[in-house]
Amino acid sequence: MSEAHPGLSLRTRLMIGLAVVAAIAIGVAVTVTVTTHSYLVQQLDARLESYSGQIDAVLLHRNDSSSDVIVPLTPPGSTESSERPSDAYTGLINATDGSYGFALKPNTASDDTEPDLSQLDVALFADGQAFSTTVDALGGEAGEYRVLVRPFNASGGTYWSFTALSMDSVQDATTRLVVIEAFGIGALLAGLALVGLWVIRLGITPMRRMVDASKQIAEGDMSVRLEGASAGSESHDLAIALNGMIGRLQASLTERERSEAKLREFVADASHELRTPLTTVLGYAQLYRKGALSDKADVDDAWVRTESEAGRMKRLVEDMLELAKYDALPELQRVDADITALAAEIVGDSAAADPDTEFALEADGPAIAAVDADKVRQAVINIVRNAAIHGGDNVTVRVTTTSGAVRIAVEDDGPGMSPEVAARATERFVRGDSSRSRATGGGAGLGLAITAAIVDAHGGTLNVTSTVGHGTTVTMTIPRAPLTTGATPIVRTAPSPASTASAPSASTPALGD
């Protein structure tokens, strides 16, 4: 497997791309300049070509064949000028020694420069062909001239005619083009630099920050959040999406840690609750096996205690199984039920089961709600049972209705609980008394936990308020939402509320702890 090579970063790729664009722009500018300059020179050569034919005709017309000097010539540097047929310098040049003279000069020249033909190499005349070349100016400011040199027919090959035009116009046009291109390329490079900085600032730099933050998150620092560019940019939207994902992940991890802690606490509490009855059962079994229980009365007492502890373990296991069912999305058999009538039955049954406690029901009338009647009955029984065991001598059940919910409040006048214990009252294996003694007849602390699971399954809430020395109030709130309008509840109509409930019915339900 080949080794992976590190790629270029976005910043490097952007800079390379901008550099390539700048190089292309400069190359195009140079090409345009060279092409334009060559085109202007060609135009100048075409003008020279058109002038040279006319000049040769003029020179031939003025030719005196008996004279060695074909026409009167003006030496270089002379201020003398003749009639100007054009803006070109015209004259003859001796192909033998390179000497030359002007036959015609422009009479509208703005400076005193003229072509310096002494730069021409006499070897250029060897092949007898016309040629064009560029020479420097003579006198005045620096400059160049374009010169067309042709054989002069009347001179027998000794003299050549020349026509020269100043290249100032070509140079000026080329210079202006270069200046314009320089400003244009400068503006282009400045624009590319600004675009590069803008892209780096809005795109690459935020991405680099997010990469660094992601590394911190990968190392376990879940408090870090990603920061993008300004609102509306892709990095900003990406940062928001990733921050939301990180938040949900952090919440999931926190919830998992909390669940694991609760599970460990649950296992520890369940082990503690099972250890006492198991120790009792094991102890009596060992006494019986070793023959320590010789009297029949001792044997009967041992069996009674063993059966009691086995029943306690059975109830504990059943309660834990019940909670497991609610943890796994319980199925509810919802029907329209009268909660007031259901509460009245529970109050009556509780009064019969615990005659030393005074139970009262307060309600305005029927309260119909779509609930699983058996499970709601179990939840209310658990609350009333806890109030009777851990509360005082008076337990009041109040049923009230609102437009969208039924509220069942169970109030006692017992010793109450501290705010810390009340806040955790619906957790598993939490009891109001700090000790684990069952002298008061308390259970394993799963009653309110089961009640909370039932209420939650119905989409309601369970609230526990308590004040030390002033009793405890447990309030169930369940959404009403009757299944059918005018349906007949499956629970019988409640009797008139009374301060003390009547005798229990024949089918008194078992009370939970």
C-alpha cells in the first residue's frame, strides 16, 4: 500500500491559484504590448514604403547626370531645409563609405532631432536589396527613427535613397499602453489580493479554527464550541450545525453517565434490599439443617419468618419487573374513566384497611379522562398507602379538573420530609426515613417510583411538596382527552364526597408500598 502524501492546504491552493491568474494577466499584457508595438511599426513601414516611391521620383526628376552629386544635399546637423513633401527625412547615402546627406527635411518638426545614419553598417548594402531598420536620433533629446533604405537607380549602385520617420508616435502609444496595462494589472493584483484576504478571512480562517476546536473535542474537551464566520456564510451554518450536534452528544453522554450512576445506585440498593431477607432465609435454613430448631414452636416460627421474608423478596422483584415494563414503553389500555369515582373507591377501601386513619375525599363532581384505569388505580393506591403509613392520622384526596387535565392531590398531616428528600421522592429505593428499618411498615421505596412511571406513561406529571412538621402533598396531573364524547366510564359513579369513607367493597384491591 503506497504511503499517502500530505496535500496542499486550502490557503496554499488559493495563493497558487491567485498567482497563476496574476501570471496569466501579466503574460497577456506583455503579449498585447509586443503585438501592438509590432503592428504600429508595420504601419510606419507601410508609410515609409508609400513615401519612398514618391521621393525617388522627385530625386530622379532633379537629377543632373553630368554631376557626381545627384541632387543638392544638406549635411547632417544643418538647419537648412527645403520644400517639405511630407513629414519624412529623405536623402541619399553613399554605400561605399556610409556618408549621407538630406535632400528634404520636415519643416514642421517640433524638435531638432534627425536620424543618425552613420550607425548603418555598409555590409547591409552588399546584397543590393532594400531594407528597413531602426536608428537612434542625432542631436536634441533621445529618440529613434525608422528608416527605409533602397537602391537609387540613377547612381549606378553607389548611392542609395533613404526615407526616415520618427518613432515618437509609436513609442508614445506603446508607453501609454504600458502605463494603462500597468495600472490595470496593479488594480487586478490588488483586487486578487483583496479577494484572497476575503476568502481566507471568511472561509479558510474559520475552517482552521473549527479544525483546531475539533481536535480539542476529539481529545475529550466537550465544552469547546466551533466558531464560524459572519452570519449567512457556509462556515457559520456549519458551525451552528456542528455545535448543535456536539450539544446533543454532550447531553447524551451526560445522560448516559447519569443513567449509569442511577443503575449502579439501583443495583446497590436492590442488593441491599435483597440481602436482609436472603440472610434471614439462609439463617433459618442453616438452623433447621443443623437441628437447632428442635421444638415444634421454633420450627413453626422459623417457617413463618422464612415465608414472610420470601414474600418480601417476591414483592420487591415484582416491583422491579413492573418498573422494567414502564422503562420499555408500556402499553396502555386507555378507556374513558371517572377519576372521581375511582378515587372514591380507593378512599373507601383504604378506610376499611386502616381504621385508625381518617380518609376524606374532596371533589366537585365527575372527572372523565382517557386513561388505563387499572394503572391509574395502582398509582393512586400507592400514594394513599404511603400517606397512611408515613403520614399522620388524616389523609385527604382532592380531585379537581381543568380544561385539559385532571389533578389528584393526596395530602397528609404527617412529619413531612426535608426539601432534599422530597426532590428525590420519586426515585427508586428512596424513602422518607433515612434508615432502612421497616418498623413503620415501609417497603423498599419503589411505590412512588412506580407511580411516577405510570403518570409519565400517561403524559402527565407527578409533583411532591413537603414541609418538615407540616405533612406532605403528592399531586398527580393527567391529561383528560376523552376518547369519545359522551362515553360511559367503566368506573361506577362516585358517591357523594364524605369526610370519612364508607365501608369497603367486597373486592378490596391490594395496597402497594
